[in-house]
Amino acid sequence: MKKITITLILILLTAKTALSQTKTSNIPNFKFETIDKIKLGLSKEKFLSEMKLLKINKQDYSSNLMLSKKLLNQNSEYNVINFYYTQAFNFDEYKIIAKSIEHPTLIHTESIDNKNISSIILLLGHTGEAMGLTKQDSLKGKALYFKQDINQDLFFKIVDLYEHKYGRPEMVKDTTKQIKYYRLYNKNVLTENIESYNNYILKWKTEFLNIEIFPGFNYNAFFIPNEWYSTSTNWVYSNSDEKPLEDDQKPCFTFPYIKYELNEKALKMLVINKLKI
């Protein structure tokens, strides 16, 4: 009797697995695709393998403007972080090559069950040559910082691309709750909340994905075309001066991001359960 019971359990488990595989195998892969054909719902190990197959590049960035050769020679450098990135929004008209100012988008992942990638967050911002290196340093001109300020003109160009692909977004504005955002600090991406008013989030929904674009905050950072971004060694503010911007200074958003997230239907079909604590 015991053997029969064990056999029956194994049959039921096999049937459940087969049913789950049948459900998902009938779904085209592109249904779970995000930017650069990066898929959600994969295990962490499979996700890394897919990133290699897709030839998604990685690079070290300093999360602060200051970087010294001494720090780079240590294994415990405190502000260098390695990221996959996409060049999807690195448009030529906003680059300043001579000053290493470009706009790669850093790819940060999240998992609701600590096993499978359930969302990716695209951190918008700009690069520049890290300060603190002398002309003799071999990394001069190669070591880059990433600052989470982006020219508003570039940001709205990105929004236009999403509207062209997904249609008019839902604009959500809620002043009754704190705003979540993502901030580079040392070697980490911090998920933080701030009580902020007059902020909004653009939202789109597909069959299996929720997509959000958050403009970030107005911290008076600015961009001068063909010249530079406002800079500061402060972790948050690139420009603490609150005076009105001058004619050639273009306003920026600080801490903007784009988020792709599996919706409840996708989580159920992929049998991904939220971690319970």
C-alpha cells in the first residue's frame, strides 16, 4: 500500500509539472521580453547565461565622481560597481565624447522569490570621467563615474519611444504615499522611499508585463549641450544651487528609472511565488 501511495504522488507531481510546462510552452518567448530581448521569469543562473548569449556588455562604474588609483588597486574599493548596461538610449546628439559623457542605461534586477528574475530596473543617467586620477594613471580617460541625472529632453525622447510602441500611458499621481526610487551608493543599489509631492509615474500594461517610467526628482541639476553636466561629489545633489537656470542650462531629472515587471498572470503561469516572511 505504501509503494502504491508513493507511486501515485510521483505521478501527480509529474502531471503537475507537465501541465505547468504545457501552459508556458505555448507562450511565445517574446511575451516575456523586455529591452534588448532580455527575458523575465528565468532563474538567476539561466538569466546570466542568457545575458551572455545576448552579448549584453558589463562595465565597472564609480558611483561617485571621485576615484583614486589607490582605491582601484585595492580589492575593497568602496564605490566601484559592475553593471550590465544597454546602449538603447545612448543617442549621439547628447554625447560629449571628449569628456566621456554618454548615456548608457544600467540594468538592475529584482527577484520576489530569491530564485527567479521577476523584474529589471533600468537606471537612467550619464557617465563622465572619474575625478582624482592624474595624467600618468593608466586608467585616465577609462575610469567612468555614473551619475543619475539625465537631460529632460533626452528623457522625454525615451518616453516618446515607449508611447510609440505601447500607446498612451496611464499617468499615476499619488500624493498620499511615499515615492520609491533606486540610488547608487558605494557598491550597492539602494531602494529608498521619500515623501515627495507632485511626482508621477507613467504606466503601461501588456499581457504579461507591467512597465513603469519614473521621471525622478527635480534637484536643479542641469546639462549644457556640447559641454557638460552639473557636477558635485555629493551622493545625491549634482547642483545644490537653487537659483533659476540660465538660458544655456537644460533642466535634468535625478533618479529616473524604467521598470519591467512580471504581472500576476505571468507569475501564476510561471509558478513564481512571492517570498513569504
